[in-house]
Amino acid sequence: MPTPPDPLDPLLDRWSEPADPAPNLAPEVWRRIAQYESRAPDGWLSDAFSWLSRPPFAAMFVACCALLGLFLAEVRVNREQREHSSQLARSYLLLIDPLLKAEPAAKMP
């Protein structure tokens, strides 16, 4: 059984070598590279971007940010729970001793 013709064959038959690039292209490329390399660095921001462009450091930065976010969320939840417990203790004391409401000097720590 003969194989069907490949649809890429006509395209490959029309393919030709690319035209010669401009004669001054290579010096222009090397001039731009030299100009880029001679530029003064932008400071700590460019250093940070160069470090974060490396995958291991980028992953470490993301992990540290996630851990910091979890820590801050835990601190906030802990503070809210402490305030809620304090409010429950105050309301319990008022429930068992209604005279605490009358005395402004009596305060819960």
C-alpha cells in the first residue's frame, strides 16, 4: 500500500536559503552588546531582580512570602481569640456578680 504524500513536501520544496543579512548587522549587534554591558547597574533593585530571575531563589522567595503571610494570619487570629476570651470572661463575671457593673473601679485585667 503506497503511503500518502506528506503535506510538508511542497512547502519544503519551496524553501530556500535566507537572504544575506545587512553587511553592517554584526558590528551593530556587538555595539549594542557593549553598550548594554557598559551601563551602570541600577542599584539594589537590579540586583534583586537578577537574584529573583533564578528559579531556586524565586521559589525560595515565594515560599518565604507564603510563610510570612501564614504567620501574620496566625498572629491576627490569635489576637482575635484572646479578645474574644477576654470578652467572655468579662460577661461571665458580670453574670455572676451584677455589682461589678455598679463599681467603676473594678476592672478585669
